[in-house]
Amino acid sequence: MSVVTRVFNPARESLAEVGSMMLLTGRTVSSALRPPFPYGPEFVGQFLFTLRLCWLPLLISTVAINFGAPGLQAINFLNLFGAPDRLGAFFVVAAVREFAPIVTAVVVAGVAGTAITADLGARKIREELDALQVLGVDPVKNLVVPRFLALMVVAALFDIYAVMFGISGGLIATAVNGEPFAPFFSTFLTNASLTDLWGSLIKCLLFGAIVAIVCCYKGMTASGGAEGVGRAVNQAVVIAFIGVFAFNYVFTQTLLATHPELQVIR
């Protein structure tokens, strides 16, 4: 193997994987919209499973992160200018637009996404997916679609949950510094808009879709026994994080470009 081949092989394989994930996304969306719809019970099961696993880690993560980074650090910085009352405006940008969706995606990928990859990877290793195809059962419609829809719905619902507890982290930081709550809420409500909320919800919905596709793909293509399943889980988490962070940049820039009023802090 030549040096050039060794250098460009990883890039070529990565692009091939991205293309395969795009194809799986198309098949999943098509299968979700095309009758019949046999995945109802599986969808409910995956939804409840993800809800049960993720709510506590998300609660702790959102409160802790928003109390630390945009809470204590921001209010200490604002105190230098004598403007601690502007913390509420900062939390519109930090908590609602960014931290709530990102923390939700990280928790969903790290908890539910890894479980999905391990489950589908084990089925692949045991050749259950091949057996389903032999029996005429479409694995995409019966296994991928319910997980895809469940993670999208759960991520969007958890975003509201994360926003609420993220704001509570800001309130705790305000109380720790001995500041009143009224200026926090005043500047927060002055700067918050429906565009911030629906933008955060749509972003989180699509984060759930990215996590679901990546984790399902890595699980369904796992090979090499138990070690291969573990490797697929690790790769799924890393790729999901990269996909979420890259999409977050594109989505945020697009939203700010189409809604210039969001760039002004009042």
C-alpha cells in the first residue's frame, strides 16, 4: 500500500460512512411516512426507555453547567461593569439558544444513543437482522424508524426541560451573589422571543435525529463480536458529537442571518 493510499484511506472511508448515513436517513424518513405503520409499540417502548434513563442526568447537567459557566462566571464578569442585572439577557443566548440543546444532545447521545448502538450491534452480531430480512421484515421500518422518532420527540421535550432547569441555574447564581431576581427576569423576558424558543426546539429535534441515525447505523454495521460492538458504541458517540456540534454551528449561523433582531441584546 502506497503512502498516498494510507493517507487518504481514512478520509475516503469517512466520506463513505457519511454517504451511507445519508442513505439511511432517506430510507428512514421514507419508511416512517409510508404505510403500514407497525412500529407503534416499539416507538412507545423506546420513548419511555429514553425518558427513564435521561431525565436525571439531564437535570443535574443543565443545572450544574448553567450555574457554573454562564451563571457564576458571567455574573462575576458583569460585576466588573456594575451590570449584574444583565445576566438574564445573557441567559437567553447561553441557556435557551445554546446550552439547553447542546446538553440535551450530549446526554441523549451518551445515554440513549449508546444503548441503541449496543442493542442493534448485538442483534447484528447474532445475525438477527439478517434473519428479519430473510423473513421479509424490513429492519429499517421496524427497528430504526421507532428509535429515530422516539429520540426526536424525547430530545424536543427534554429541551424545554433543559431550558427550565438551565434558567434555575442562573437564578441560583443570582442568589449566591446576593442579587435580586426581578432584574434577571426583566432582562430575560425583554430579550427572549418566540424565535429563540422555536429555534431551540427545532435544533434539539434535529439533534435527536442526528444521534438516532448515527447510532442506528453504527449498530447495524457492527462486526467482530463483542469487541466490535464496543468499538461501534465508542465510534457512534464520537461521530454523534461531531455531527451535533457541526450542525449547531450551521443552524445558529443560519438563524442569526435570517433573524437579525436576535443579534441585538437589549
